[in-house]
Amino acid sequence: MKKLTAAVCAVLIAMSMVGCGSSGLSSKKHNKDSKSSASAGAGDNSASDSKKSVMDVIAGGAAADDADIEINTDYEYKTLLGDGVNTDKAQLDRYVNSCMNLAKAIAADDFEAYKKASNFELLKELEPEDTESDMQENLDDDRDTFESASVRSELLEQNKIMKVYLQEEKEDAPDGYTYCTGAYVIIVLECENNMGHLALYFDLDSFDGKILPSLNGTDTVTLEEMEEADSEFDAENGSGDSEYDKKSQLKTANSNSKTAYVALAENLADAETCGYPMDSVFSGSCDESWQVTPDKVYDASDPESISEGGAKKIAQALCDNADDAGYFIVLRVQLNGSDGFAVQWTSDPSGGVFGQYPNAIMSEAYDGGGLSFGEYHE
């Protein structure tokens, strides 16, 4: 099963609540169900006439029977999933909505709402020794945690969620259940003070789809800390695993394709000045110092190993201007009815995200990894 490495743990610990009071049930093993009622963090993000923003519910103390808060589902996210865990974006939205409804109940200091958000009935089924008195103590602790971090309306000027981190692993299911996972969730909000962005930390268990979250703490995190966490998550996953990551990789690939294209255009212009037209450069009938072979994958990481002078210049431009020189391929194409050329770039020619210039490949049109070997994407 995939677990957090020491490096990832260090990042998450650095982002977590040093000195913040942890809260919750006696064992903190189980959390709550957001599926059983709308006010308890319903799994869908359905709208209602009385839907409130995060700012409204935190500031105003929403009643227990108020509708679910409205969350932004376009947040960036990183996930690290163990074997047998297949949480998708829709399920992650359920987790986030459930956690934010717990935050609503805590900020409102509303015991009935807190019981519902914590799915007290399911909790009593799983841990019969827990009582309402225990639950009240948990709410008091959680409320103290919020107050110590000034989690109030002045810090929640926007209702958008900036980023979410999820680490989830499969666990042994208790009697009566077939599937159980345990998760750690960090929700970073788009409100910030002079220390950074407000982050809420939750432990979360899921029993056959029934969600039990509990507050773990709060803190403020900086953009630099989030970037470090992003890198560690990507390293554990082998690559970026979210739609945001893929779009970011595609943006980089398109940019590097443009760098290679500009270098190629300069090479062709210089060759033409010396009497070598474009066709001769691509066919190899000119001096080797200008040559580039179309439909050939070049490794740009070592320009000196490339014998063709034109391709060497492109590789050198990528080494000088890109964090990863990567691989490029030159394509002969038709542009506006005339012979032209395009360049594609990738960091992994065996199946990684590739970009293109001109006519950069957009994320909504992207259809998989690997260089096209002559196929031109318009």
C-alpha cells in the first residue's frame, strides 16, 4: 500500500498545526457521515434556496437545519492514494463538503449541528462507549482550536477553497461494512493574513461511502510550503495526478515547444541567408551545420552529442531556457496552404504530456501522451 514517505510527512507536519489543540472523540479513529442529511454535509453539492457561503455560516452561526454551504469545486488538489483506493474528484468534493460542514458547525458553536456533521449515530454504532457528553467536550475543544487561530469572519472574506491535499489508504472494515478508508485532508482557503493562507486539517474515515470527518487542527501556510508539498506529492505519485497538474505540464510543454520553434526559425533564417532554403535544411542536402531531420526525436539534454548543427542549436536553446531540456521533434506541416513546420516537446517521449508550437495543444483537446511522429494537431 502506498504510504507517505518521511519527506512528505515532514512537509505535511510543517504545514500542520504546531501548538493547535487537537480535538475530537476519545480515540479519534472515526468521524462522521455527510450522506444521511443535508445539514450534516450531504455527499452531493446540490443547491437550495437557503444556501450560505463559508463566510456567512462562520460569521452568522447557521442553525442546525440550514442547508449545506456552497463550496468552490474548481480548487486545485493533490492526492496520494493507497492500493485499492480510487477516490475521484466527485468523491473528493464530498469529502471537502463534509469537512466544511463540520467547520460550519464548530464556528457556529451549535451542538446539534455538530452532532449531525459528526454523524453521531454512526459513531455510536462504531464506538458504543462514546456519549453526548464526549461529543460536547469535542465541540468545546474544536471551538477553542478555531478561536486560538482566529477562525472568524474577518479571515474568511471569500468562500472559495484554494487548494486541497488528500492522503488516503484502505483499512480493515469493521463488522457490518465491506470497505473502509482512512484519510488526512488539508483544506487551504483563499483568505490570508500576514502569516499566510488559512488551512484547516481533518482526519476522515469512509465506511461504505459514509463519511466521518473530525477536526485535526488549523494553521496558516505559505505559498512556498504548498509548492514544497506539491513537489513531494508529485514525487510520490511519479508525476502530477490531478487535472491541475496535467494542465500545468501541458502549459510547460507548449512553452518549451515555442522555445524550440524560435530556435528552429532562427536557424532556417540564417541558412537561407547563406543560400540554403528550408527544404534543403530538412532534406539534409545543405551543409551539416544547418541540418534538422523532421520526424526524428532529439534528446536535448546533451546538445554536443547531436551531429546536425540545426538540431544542436535547438537543443542548446532548450538547455539555456528550460528547467528540463527534454525531447523535441520537428514536423513538416501545411500552414495556411503553404509548407511550414511545427515543433513538439515532451519531458518523456515514452508517454508523457507533450506540447506543440504553433497552434499549441489545449487541455480540452489533449488526447494522450507521446510525440505525434508527424501527426499535426490543429
